Amino acid sequence: MSTRMPTKVKIVLLGNTLSAIGNGLVLPYLFIYLHNVRGISAGYSGLIIGYGALASLIFSPLVGHQIDHWGPKPVILVSLLILTVGYASLSLVHSIPMALFTTTICAMGNTGMWPAQSAILAELTPDHLREKVYASSFAALNVGIGIGGLIASTFVTISKPKTFEWLMIGDGLTYLFYFVAVLVLREAGHRTKVQRAANKELEGGWKDVIADRVFVKFWIIGFLAILFGYSQLEVGFAAFATSVGKVSPAHLAYAYAANTALIATCQLWIVKKIEKVRRGKAMAIATFFWMGAWLALSFAGILPAQGLIFVILCQVIFSWGEMFWSPVIPAVINQLAPDHLRGRYNAAGTNAWQIASIIGPSFAGVMLGAHLHWLWIGLLVGGLAIVSIGALRLKLPEREVVADQRVQDATADSPEGLSSI
């Protein structure tokens, strides 16, 4: 089997990278935009961001069904158009009701795009290449975010609200590039009438997903890791760094740039290094790095004069955890998922993010708004320690396909293998 990445996968990754530039424009500044620019309190700003995940959770079961029925391509296309409108509309936010309305639109788009993207990459990629492809996808995402963050840092300023509005509009427009890239795929990721009828006969629905005990245990560990890790970046990290660490909002882009640059350059190297690492252990290593990241951030509060150094260090350490986490999670989901339920399994995986993202930003916003900074850090570190232990005890499907491939390659190179061809 070839170890080269399929051309259609490269097209998807290109579109993902271009849209990620828009993510980079907004990611470091959404909480600051709502709180510092539009005057919405820290607690409400955190709740608004958390609400977006709640809205996504409501739409998610329907999205999983639509991916399985129609295929991931139509779902991605519709989702990208919704995201274009949603993120551009954030520039119009001046009140809590408007923020909730635009957040709902963005939630609808994100709910469809992420599981559909994971599903179409799985369909376009042979089993033995999936971890490499998902790692490449994550690296491409971070390249885009890093570029977007650096662009934003050159002109964004709290004293000029228009600069934040330009960020939101720019983010919306980048999804149109991804839309064009997906159109180029033609029939890939699309279900014919015959395929839809065949899948309907096999379909067991969400009850089959919930009955998968291995997947459920994996889902719980993933949810908790995201709750104490990723979900704290958008609100908790930004709020602690600026209010406790006294770091300028514009300088946060340097921390995100360090994070994304490291992932972009080292992700594929990490994938090769973890080929022989048990998947549960790889998850535990990721959460261990995230514990270290939050401890580094705490020093920004202890030594605010050097706050920017520790804020950047936090993101650097966090990125190492991300590089262990990102290739393993979608590969496990798509190895556990039957073909006719791939949409639902990926939607369920996205649900872990969504539920954690409901609780995480709200939790961070309320605690930091109440000046409980050190308790917040302590709970994150303690929670991740528990998650690490749980991950080590997981019994997940390992890289059997990769191992089989190596045996086939060795046989093909041997005299016996050559004589049998």
C-alpha cells in the first residue's frame, strides 16, 4: 500500500488551512472583544461562549444522522456557508441578545463542519495513513491559526473597536475558500440513492453508538481532558494572562504563535515517535503536558513582571500535549466506527468538545470574575491528574492496521514475497 497522502486529502487540508487563518484572527480576541470592547461583563462573556457549545450540542444528533444519510460533503458545504454568515455577523454585536443570536449561527456551522470533516478524511484515507492525515490536518489548522494571529496582532487595539470588527468579517470570509476546496472534490463524500438505501437497512442509530462500551469509556476520558485542557484556552487562559499576569491583549498573539509554530513544525515528527506508544498512554502523556502548561501559567500571576514569558511558556508546553492528542483521538473514533455510523460516531466525538466547551468557559469566566484565580489553576491541575490515570487504564484498539502493513511490506521485499507476485 502507498504511504503517500491522497490528492483529495491534500485539497481538504488546503481548505482547512485557509479557513484556519480566519480562526487565528478571532481566537485570541473573542473574549476580549465581548468583554473589553463591547462592555459585556466577564461572567456573561464566558457564558456566551459556553452557550455556543450548548447550541452545538442541540444540533449535533441531527448532524450525525445527516452525515450518515447524505455523506459528509453536502454537510460540510452547507456548514461553511453558515459559518461565513455567522462569524461575519459577530462584527455587529453590541448587546447580549445579539451576541447570543450570532453565536447560535456559528454553533450551527461548527456542529456540521467538524464531524463532517473528520468523516470525509476517514473516507478518503486508508486505515494505515489516518493518524498521519489527522496529524497533518491539525498541523495545517495551527499553521492557519498562527498566520491569522500574527496578522491580527499588527493592527488590533482595544481603543479602536473597528479593528475587532474587521477580524470577525475576515474570519467569515475565509470559510468561502474552504467551500471552494470542498467543491473540487466532486463526488467524494457523497451518497448515491442506492448507498442511502443500503445504509438505511444497516442503520442502528444512536443506540448502537451508546451501546459501544469501549467508545463510551473513551468518550468520558476525552471529555474530561478537554474540560480541564482545551476548553480553558479561549476564556480562562486569556483572562488570567491579561488580568492576573498583566500581559497586553495584543501580546497574547505571540503566545498563540509560539504554540502554532511548534505544532506546525513538530507534529508529523511526533506522529512517527508515538507509533509504538499505546494509545491510552499517548492520551495520558498529553494530559500530563497540559498539567505542566497550567502550572507555567500560574507563574505569570506570581511574577507579573515576567508574565509574558510564562504565558508563552504555557502555550509551548500545551502544544506538546496537543501533538500527542490530535492524531490519536480521531483515529480511534474512526477505527471504532462502522462505515454506516461514521457520522454519528464523529458527531459524538464532537459532542465531547461541545459539552466541555459549555462548562469550561462558563466555569473559567465565573471563577476568574470572582477573583478565584488560584483555585481555578488548582482544579485544572488536579482534574488532569485524575484524567491521566484514567487514560492509562483505557483498553483501546491499537494500530493493528499499521502493524499488518509492515508485515506485508517486509514480505513483499523478501524473495518469497517477490516470487509470489
